[in-house]
Amino acid sequence: MGNGSNNESVEDTHRNPFTTPYMSRRASQQSQRSVSPESSIGKDSSDASKDGSHTMPGQESDNSSFPQASMNIRPPLELGRTHGNRTLSDLYDESPPGTPLTSAAGRRPWLGRPESEATLMGMSESPSATPYQNTPYASTDAFKSLIPNMSSIELNEKTGLRDMHVVELNRKDDHAHMPPWKRVIFKMSPILCMLTLVAYWTYFTLRIIFVLSSQRQTGKTFPMAWVFIGTEVAVAIPLFIQTLWNVFILKSRNRPQLRLVGEDVPSVDVFVTCCKEEVDLIVDTARAACEIDYPRERYRVVVLDDGADPELETGINNLAQMCNYQNLHYRARKKIKGVPHHFKAGNLNYGFEEVCHMYGGASSYIAALDADMIPEPHWLRALLPHMVNDPKMAMACPPQLFYNIPRGDPLAQSLDFFVHICEPIKDALGVAWCTGSGYVFRREAVEDIGMIPLGSLAEDVATSTLMLGRGWKTAYVHEPLQFGTVPDSFASHLKQRTRWAIGTVDTSFKLNFCLWGKNISGMKFMPRVSGFLFAILSLYNIPLMISLFALPIVLMSGKPLIAYANFEQLQWLIRACFAAVMINRICEFALYLPAGYATGQRGARSQLWMSPYISLSVVRSFFLPKWLGGKVQNFKPTGSLKDELNERDPATRAHLLRRLKAILLNYNGMYHVIYVYFCLSAISLSSSRCVAQNDNIHDKLLCLLTHALWPPLSWLVIVGAFWVPITYAIDPPNMPTREELLVVDAKNGVRRPTEKAKLIGWGYRDAKFEFVYDFTTVFTTACFVASFFINS
């Protein structure tokens, strides 16, 4: 199968193992033209757009010869899209039910949903189920030109840099992320984490001991006290797991900041995966990828369009013509209705096969960018050294950073806690995950695991986990190397986060929670621990939601939530609670420093208010039978995703009533309203009973303390978190347009995020929630002081 040509040789035919129609490129409209392999690569883009090869014209050029005429000119595009700046992973469901997730050994499908196990096993030999086979490179030379008639030797003679070498810029790749004084405080966080765990478990142990003591002394049972303990422990368990993981900050992370220097560098295939995103968004990414600091003949940029958008095809071809990007290519696989195409995973695998038939063959390294991720100029030169230095390094991945997060980040869309705290810890333990964009894979490693797994909702996590399972290494490079966009609507944010949770759980089930199985036979101990803990955290949303909804029932019962045999026990309970709260608050300040204190608190709130959405999605995807509403897909609101509220655009956003209707009814925000209503009603009822049923102030206060007002007033924090969707509907943040967040690079016309856009500003919402945290802390302190004066 040639590049838009029927003039195939027998050798080319044997080289291409794909015979299934849906894996073919677009059918050539000029299939009768006889073209040599060289002209097939270098033909005019207008012809390329007709015959499906989409390769770029032009003579030899380097990055310095950027045409001034095209500096501030955008390719002529039709930009009247209605779906906004969304990404493939945010908006489109992954593989349909019955999709196997291939494994390296024997290419057997992974088992998924119990009721579909037989279907999966039956499909294991189906060509449509596992269409991708390991194919040899068209060229195994890692140092080769990917553009016809381009010689790397000539470039080397110009620059004087004949040989590639790696330079260490700094002992730490993230040396510029925090000032020294913050690093010193952050290094104390493991000790504070341990103290937090000890303090909380001491407190809960005392609670249990004193309830038992009270029951023995009075001969009564205190069921609500036990339920309240269970509720508090359930809410605290995610904190315990995360805190326990954070103790590993103690392990030194020795990832230096490296740069690949020279022009004789490895060849790289750069994929830009897209599917019906805004054309202008994709063109910006493609243009930035074509203007990175890397010899142009040593990498190609392939836009893999799963939406087969003729508007995008025109935009990419126009960009290549105007800017003379000979290494820019457009590809769109042909998909047949009813035949599984596996969405992003299938698109990536198509790209892996497609480059085998392009000039120069497949490269030794594969890099990928999401449609909205604009890479920094030194992107490849920063990642590749970590792989060049270690032949067992399968992946190097940078953090995902964003430039369109609104001030105050009300939905906690920033990934800063994960990329600045969690991932560096995992990297230190040898457990770096693929974060989904900006990564570089070693092609040999991808082929070793049987290509990108097809049956996972989180193909990035599944791929890196399988690599670890085969004994490969992965690296997390903590440098700001790419900036993209977050979903700009409440609906798409829900879809993205529930998809991530389901993908993590799905991969964990198929890999036996990284505890056993042939797919992880080469995995070391800490990767197994990491895979198990993060899967448990995703599953834990189910008991967390149950515990949260039990809280108003406990409060409404009128029974004492705190049981004790004497006032001395009550005093010690208050003091233990105070110690746990204060140590935890200090730990939060130290631990959140790399991401920002406000970011850490937003993430904690998000875990609470997102728990109903995630738990419902997990239950429907993995536990409910189909006749009760179970389905193998991620959460999808009842409203249409195409029905834009434009909630962040002050000029075009829908009016208040429409926003409330959409979020409360279409996106199930009514659950949050009902929960807040019942919590506040329960607090009011419990408090009024204490006031009405006791005669003196001492008894009234003691009743309030042991019922609704037990420190640290956890219900107040939970109610505040559950009110986030409602606050968002009433008062959504204002955001500038994407164009206002970008600035044109005068040297090459690339649009990059402004420095201000890369930052997350402190908003008034942060101040409101901080008031809640401060109030609960002050209240707990007041109770601690009062404990010295409590008497019978």
C-alpha cells in the first residue's frame, strides 16, 4: 500500500500487514497516477490533498529560513465550530463493549466486564479485535533523514556539531520550580505526614476505646457513635492513603536536567492526535511542533485526524505550503461503520504503522501531542537524553500544564498537585506513568507490549503500566515542556474526570491490580504498590459517597455522636482531635508548596463533590448488570454535550436559569442540592433539640458539642465542597478567549501562551473556602482551650 499510489512493489505489499479495510488510508482519488517513491513524498500538497498521501513540498530549508510573509498570517480556515476547544479524550467515548485489551504475550485480550468475558475470549483471534501486529521497521537506522534530498552531514558542517552528545544543565530537572527555602520546608513534609497519620489514628483509637468503655459502664449501645466513627474514618481514608504515599518524598529523586546537543540526533515521529477539535487549535499545535529546536530532517510531524475533517486537511496543507514545512503530514485512517476502531488507541496504532511506509521508514522514537498541547522549543532535546542514556528507558514524559485555567480554578481542573507532587514521587520510585501528552516512546518498547492497548479507557496509563510489567523503565521529566487547554465547560470536565477514573479502574482490573499475572511478570515491587493504591483510590469513591450520605442521617437521629465514660475521656478526645487537626494543617502547608496551597485545597474539595459522579460511573461500568442500567462506558450527562452554555464567556454565556437547569438536572447537580439541604436541616434539627431539651447553659453546650458541633466541624467543609457545582452555575468564572491568552512569536509565527496565562491566579472563591478552613481550625482550638475547664 503506497502513499496515494497504486504503483506498489511486491516488497512494499509484503511489508504492509494491514489488509483490513478500516485500517487503510483514505482511498485515493488519483489512484491511476504513476508516481515514484521519491515523488510520492515530495509532490505538491494540492495533489497530496487529492490522492491521500498528504506529504509536503519544497526544497531544503532550515528553521532560520522562515518566510517573513507568513509570519503573522494564519492559514485560511473555516473556524465556525460550535464544539469549542475540547480534546478527544474529553469528548468521545472509547472502545465499545467487548473490546479486548491486548497483552504482549500471545496477544491475548484482557478480561473486562464479567458478562462480556466470553465475548472477549471469543474475539481473541478476530482480526478486528486485535488488528495490530508487530511489524519490522522500514529502516532501523536511528540517525537518518526523514525528508528526501536532505543531508544531515551538510547541516553538521554548517554548525560544526557533527556528533550528538548529552549535556547536564543541572543536577535536578526541576531546580527552577521552587526557591530553596520552599524546598527546605517541603523536605519536612514526610515527617509531618507521618505525624499526621499517627495523630489521626491515635484519635480514632481513643474514640473506639472510649465508646467501648462507655458501653461497659452504662450497659447501653451507641450505634450512632459507631456510625459517626465509620463515617469519619471513611472520609479520612483517601487522606491516609495519599499521606502514606507522600512519605516516599523521603526517597531522593535523582533526575538531572539534560539537553541533547548537536545535529546528528535520533529521528523521531511526532504524532498530533485529534478528532473534531477546533481546527485553529490543531493548526497552532502542528505549527509549534514544526518549529521546535530539532533538525527538521530528523523528525516528522504527522497529524492523525480521527475525524477525517476536510477543513483540517486544508488547514494543514496550507500551513505546510506557506511555511515550507516538508516534515508536516496529514493522515486520516478510513473507518468502516460497525467495525471497532478503538478511538485514540487505534489512531495511535494507525500512526505507528503508517510511518513505516513514509520516506525513511519508522523512527526509533515516537512522540505524541494532544491536539491542544503546544510544545516548548526544547521539548525533544529535553526528553530524549533520558532515553539515549539508558537503552532500557521506554518512555520519558513531561507534566501536562495549561494556559486557560480560570482565576481561582473553581472546578480544580489544574493537575498541579499530581504533576508537581505525586508524579515526582512515583518517578523516584521508578513508577512514572504516561500522562497522556508530550511523551516520547521507544518504538521497540511499544512493539514489545503488542502496541498501544486497544481495550482501555486510559490507554496512556495502560501502556506505561504494561511497559513496567515487561521490565522496561519509565521516566518523568519535571520540566514545563508543553501547555494545553482544560475543558471549558462543566459537562466536559465531568466527562474527562469520570473517564480517567474508569480507565484507571478498568486497567487495574485487567492487570489484577498489579498484584499478579503474566502481563506484569517483570514489574518490580514499588510499581505494583503504586498500581494497587491508585486503583483503590478510584474505587474508594463508592464507600466514600455512602459515608457522606450517611452523615445527615446520623446528625438527624438525635443520638449522641460522641460516647465517653467520664469527662476526663471527653477532655482527651478533644485534645487528640486538636492535635490531629493542627498537625494536618501544618502538613498541608508544607506538602502543597510545589503545587500551591490553594491548589491542594481545591483538589481536596474536588474529591468530595466529584465522588457522586465518579462512584456512579464506576458502579454502572463495572458492577451493575445491563438490565439495571449498567454499561461499559464512562459517565455521560443526560444533556447534549453540543448544547453549549458558554458559561465562561461573559458576552455569550447562557442566562442564569438555563445554567441552573443544565447543571442541576442534566448534570445531576440536584444531588448536591439535596445533600446540602439535608445536612443543614439535620444540623438545625439536632441543635434545636439540644437547646430545647436541656435547662442550663452547661448542658446545652455539652449537648451541642457531642452532637452537631463536634470539632473540627467536618460537615461544614463537606457542605462547602458539595456547593461548588451550584456556585459554579450561579457565578461561573470569566475567561478571555483563547486568542487573548496567546502571543505570536515574532521569529516564526508560532502562537504560544503568555507567561500570565500559564499562572493560576488566586480568586475570591479561594478566600471564601479558606475562611471555612480557618473557622474550623479556630473552633477546634477554642474547644481545645475549653477542654481544660470542662467539669461535671
